[in-house]
Amino acid sequence: MLTASQLVLAQSPISSLIPTVGNTVTVKLDDTNYVTWNFQMELLLRGHGVLGFVDGSMPCPAQFTSAAENHTVSDAYQVWKIHDNALMILKTATLSSSAISYVIGNQSSCEMWLNLKERFASISRTSIFQMKTDLQNIKKGPKSVDQYLKKIKDSRDQLSVVGVNISDEVKPYLIH
């Protein structure tokens, strides 16, 4: 059982994020917007000091204090699980119904994060080649300069998510 002081700790800072997530993460993750969703989620989680739960850098503490104490569940474990479950609720609120189906049954926010990344950001070599080709073939046409540059930036961002970065030296060659 948690003490009153542990419960206060367990409710901060994640509990304050849940009511505001709709204002902060403006898209619900689906097949078309992983880059935008991921960017907004990382900013939100990093800004509130809880990204470590989802990226695995703040792992779950041992569940039991010691074998000598008859397997008593540790306070650190209980508090960590409360934070992690709150993050699972928070992330679920930012998912489309189709994206939710990929995380049903996940046991931690880190597992959810990795499953979503694998599903929505993993790209085959053929897809990467196609994305590079699409980037090289962008033409201004009747679009405004702003629309044209946004299309180039969106293509670069998609490549960046899968680990392909276009250096500034290459940029001048992209303009047709």
C-alpha cells in the first residue's frame, strides 16, 4: 500500500499532462503522420522529464525489496508502475483507433513506444530508395515557393525518421 507522500509523488508530473495532452499533441497517430506525432510526443515527454520511461533510459526498478522480506513489493516499483501506467494512458489518448490495435496487450509505455515506432516508422530499403527518388523529383510547378519548400522539408523529415539524413551540401541540388 502506498503512503500519502508516495501517492503525491506518484501523481506528479504525469497526472498534470493527461488533461492537456489534446492541446499539446494536435494529431492522433495514424498511417500518415508518424513524424508529426513523434515530434510532438517527444517534446511533451522530454519537456516534462518523463521521456526516460518510454525510451527505456529510466528502467523499471526491481519489483521486490529482497527475498529475506518475504517478497515485499518495493515502493520504488509501485511508484514507477503508477507513472508508467499514466504514460500509457497519455499515449493511448493520442492514438487513432487503428493505432490503438497495435498496442493492446503491451505491458509498459516503453513497449508501446517501440511497437508504434516499429509499425509506423520502419521502412524497407526499397521504401527508402523510393523516398529519396521522390525527394529528388520534387518540382515547384504551380505551387507557391512556401508549398514547394514545405514539400522538400516533409520529404527530408520522413527520411530523417528512418535514419537517412540529407546534408546541407546536398540541398542546392534538390531545387529544380
